[in-house]
Amino acid sequence: MKTIADLDTLSIDAAAKTRIAALLQSLFDQVDHKDAIIKARDSKIEALTFELAYLKRMRYGVKSEALSQVQHDLFEEAFDADLAAVEAELEQLSDHKPKKTVAKPKRLRAGRQPLPSHLPRTEIHHEPENCVCGKCGNTQLVKIGEDISEQLHVEPAKFSVIRHIRPQYACRPCETIIAKPIPAAIIDGGMATVELLTWVLIHKYVDHLPLYRIEQIADRQKVTLSRSTLANWVGKMGVALQPLVDRLAWHLLQGNTIHADETPVSQLDPGRGKTKKAYLWAYRSNDLQAGPRIIVFDYRGGRGGVHCRQFLGEWQGHLMVDDYSGYKATFNAKKTVMPCIELGCWAHARRKFFELHNSNQSPMAKEALDRIGLLYAIEAEAKTMSCATRQQYRKTKSLPVLIELQQWLISTRATTANGSTSAKAIDYTLRRWASLIRYAETGELPIDNNPVENVIRPIALGKKNWLFAGSERAGQRAAAIQSLLGTAKLNGLNPEAWLRDTLEKLPTWPYSRIDELLPFPAASSEVSSQGEK
């Protein structure tokens, strides 16, 4: 019997037929309702499965150069959270579906990574409530093993008070008082310990938090740290650390290759009641040469090339820059010795073709990207070589690729319409060709300006938190402290550990040994990357 109408074929009384019909109608309604629920759930699962596939493609697919690495990190955090949420929803929906007889293949997972071994461990032993066998009542149980699991724990910033007590002893006959002298401090008579001062600077210049947010963090623990007090500490520490920054710049200028770049910064202009544009210039050492890695930031009121020339002074060497016209006078300056030599950045040249291919899938741009990709593949192979070996390797591998690339660009340009985007991309590369091929003639010059762009990018992103510099002096102080902390990170040091150690030593440290405090591995060997002395 498939329908209620089939009841008429049965030889039963009318009352029974009515009761059976009502019961069947109820069952059919329930089936229809469940079918609707299953259909809606299947539709939802299909939509979530599609979304999951899209998110995985976006999260794990090829990275686009249109996004910076820091932006990628932010987007990847969002994608990871979205992936977890979609998978959780799918699991919830799957719990309500009938179990299939065919077993699903197990997903390959990397598994949870072990927690860092250098972290201190606090052991908590969980003994059973009673050591009596629940089955036979035996009390003589024998330990056969133990299950160990670990959880990562963190304690937020905890404020406390350190009370220094210095007993005073008097000599009555000669009326002399003896007490242990107060040691020199980075801020004489200040109420902040070195640890608190370090905490403030790291929050401000590494985590890019404005002082009012640091004030709010302290206020949550009912500790009053006014912005004026915090600003006072920051200003005094900036002055105390300036000699280190000056020595850092001196060491940078001893090298014969420097990366340079600049990023705009808003500066408060009280006279007009708004902000004006200033610039944070960045100068980076060359990773392909021996010596510590150094980054020096220089805060200036403009973008004119004069600011670069003022920083470099009489320095001579190879300067890796983009095609900004402000640098041109540095290369053309009339000096008694040879002027600075320009190094072209292949990342900028490549970006022109990448943008072209990304906009219209230009076959010409695709071929240019493939040819430039060969140059970067050669650099990856030569990364660990010595300078002498790398020079020979570039001579046999890179130079032939560059010669063919130049010939191809010239022939392609001859058939490209003037003023087109393709012509502009080709012209940019050909116009800078002499500076672009210089790296391949040596073993120590870099191929692009990415090293300095990578260290300046987090600051460019962080300035969205603090919006503007309060004054030119504030910008210069930020540049100075960022130089020290950025150099520490470049050399594998923990910036917080280095800064704490330096602030403890600096008040009594002789200037003749100032280089020992710089954030270099040799100078800071006692401070490991984990922050332990």
C-alpha cells in the first residue's frame, strides 16, 4: 500500500479506515518534513564544501605579488580561521547524516608540533581519587606507566613592586653614616625598572602600539601609567640610546654596498591644525658580504635626494635603489673621488611585467617573467656559495641569460606601440640596463632591493596604528630606536632580551667599549635568541 487511496481495497470497517488513514497521513507528513530537512542540509553541505575548496585554494594556492608579505600574513590568519570554522560546520552537519557504509579516507595531517623545548615546564600530577580497583576491590595497585600531555600557557603582563631597602649604619664617635650607594640607572630616580622600560619600548616600537593603548593595558590591572609619564620615559631612553645608533650608522657606512628605500610618514603640524608628509629613509647592509646585518632608519622632513646625500656624506660604493629621481644626483655628484655607483633592482623591473600580465594576461609579459625567473633561479642556486664561486657561477649562468634578455627586449620593443603599457615596462628595464646587469659581473652585489623593503614594510604597516608622528624629534627618536631593534632582529637576537641587557649596562658602560653593546651576535653573544643570558 503506497497511498491512502489504497485503503479502499481493504475489507475493513469505515472507522478503522479513518484511523489508519490519519496515521498514514501523519507518517507521510513526517517523511516529507525529514526529506525537506535532508535536502536543506545537503544543500548546505554542498555550499560549505564549495566554500572550503575556495578557501583552501586561496590559502594554499600560488601567492600573488599584488599583496605584500605582511598583508599575506594578515589574510592567511583570516583564511585559517575561516577554514577552521567551515570544517567545524561540516562536522556538525555530518553528525546528523546517516552513516555511510563506505569508509571515508583519512585526511593526512601533520599533527600538532611539539612545544618549544626551551620553555620552562611546570608539572602538575593528577593522581586518581582512590587507588582501589573498581572491579575486584584490590588496593595493591601497581604503577605501569603514565600519560603525559602538554599545554602552552602564557601569563599576561603582571605588575609588581620591587622595594629596595638600604640599611643605614651610623658611627657615633665620628658621626659617619654608612649605606650601600644607589646604583646608576638609565633614568636616575625613576620609578620604573629596566624590565618595565623595556616593556614600554617593545610595545611601542616592535608591536607598534601608541602610548594611550599601553596606558589602557596598565589600567586593566589598576596601575596608573599616564601618557605623560610614558612619554617622559621614551624621550629619556631615546637620548640614552642615541650613541649606539650613531655607532650603528658608522658601521653601516664601512661597507661598500648599501640598500636604500623610503616610505612616507604623516607628521603632526600644530601650526596648521593638520598633518604634513615626512619620510622614513631606510639603509640596509648587504647580506652577500661578510659582517653583521645592519638596518638604519633616518627620519627626514621630505623626500628630496639631498636627504640621502646628507646621510651618506662622503661614502663611496654601490647603492641599491629603485628608479626614484631623488637618487640620481647622488650618482652624478661631482666629487674628487668616484661617485656612488647605482645598482638597479630586478624586483622593480619584474614588477612592471607582473602588473602587465596580471591585468591582461599579456604573452609578452609572461615571457619576460619567465626569463627574469631564470635569473632568480640562478641566484637561489648560488645563495650559499662564496663570493668568488658565485662570481664565476654568475659569469657562466646569469650573463648569457641577461644578454639574451636584452636582445629580446630590444627586438620586442621595435614592434611595440609607443606609449602603451607594454612599451613602458620594456623601456623601464632598458633604460636602467647598465645598473641592472652590474650585480652579475661580481659575486657580492645583490640582485634586488628586497632586503630593505622587507624590513621597512612592517613599519609601514604599523604606522596605521599610530597614524602620525607627533613631531620631527619624535620621528627621529622612533627611527633611532627602530634601527637598534630592527638590527637585533636581523642578527637573530631577541630584541626584548637585547634591550633589557643593554639598558642595565648602559649607565656605567665606558664609551670606549660602546661597540660591545651593539645588537650584533659577536657583541651580544651573552644574549641568546630566546632571551636568556
